[in-house]
Amino acid sequence: MKIDKTSAVWQAIEAHLNARLQKLRSENDKQMPESETIRVRCDIAAIKNLLALPNKPEPIEASAPEY
């Protein structure tokens, strides 16, 4: 899958995810129950994974060996 980092759609998604990430990081700095902290940290990790999608290399497809 190839993501065009210059497309308007990706830029809108990226802006939304960065805003959400900023909110979650602020939330993570507050005192809260452990279960809530875990949820926030998982959400942060998920957003970071989404933001990294355009930078992931394409998988290499192996062809069947010819004997």
C-alpha cells in the first residue's frame, strides 16, 4: 500500500491524528487510574502506528523458486 503524503486526504488525516495525539499526551500527564493510563498509552501507540504508515517500506514479494 502506498500513501501519498502530499494528498489533501492524508494531510487532513495527519492533522486530525496529530491533534488527537497532543490531547492524549496531555491526558497521559494527569493523574488517573492505571486502567485509564493503559488505555491512553495504547491509543497513543495506535496513532503513532497510523502516522508511520507512509514511511513503512513496501513488503518484498518472493517468487517461487524455479528448479
